[in-house]
Amino acid sequence: MITPPQFAQALKFSEGLASVEINGKFGYIDQTGKIIIPLQFDYSYEFSEGLASVTINNKYGYIDQTGKMIIPPQFASATNFHYEEGLARVEINGKFGYIDKTGKIIIPLQLDDTYFFLKD
């Protein structure tokens, strides 16, 4: 056993980190069980392409692997919670679109629904 049971929830490791919960707050541990990103989020998701979606006050944003907030929480949802092909699906006011890794809107938030990109 690498890490003794101490977390209320733990997601699988992605890009070397795993989202964990203690007392209703989420953060990230490394593969030794050391907390790398403090437990400060209402929820946190798996990393993909160097970023992870986190929730604060029911808004979604993205952090990097050091815990730095790259895209501040502002979205009603980050429906697939991860980046694919450099884009992430997000929602504001019931409309969906895609942002890049800087938070710049690439596909305007004007669609009723969207899906992730399919690879060949």
C-alpha cells in the first residue's frame, strides 16, 4: 500500500496526479500520496493536456499541474471536463462552445449542445 486510506474520494491518476477529497474539499496528490495541490476546490477532475477542471462556487475553471489558476472559474459547466485536441467544451447561460488552453473562446458559446472531437 502506497497511501493509507485517508480520502473520502480519489480519482485515478492522470499525468502523475490524482484528485482527492478530505472534508468536502478537493486537491491533488502525487503517486507517493503527498499533497501537491492543496485541498481548496469544491470539486476537481483529472488532468488532460496539462490542465484540470476545478469547481469553485458552482463555476468551472482550469488549473495547471502546479495548482496555478490558468482559466478562472466562470463557466456553468465544463461538460467533458478535459481538453482534447487543445480545446475544452464549456457552457455559459445554456449555450456551449469551446475554449483553448488560455481560455480564449475558439468556437463561440452559441450552440445548444456539442460533443467531444472524434479522432480518425
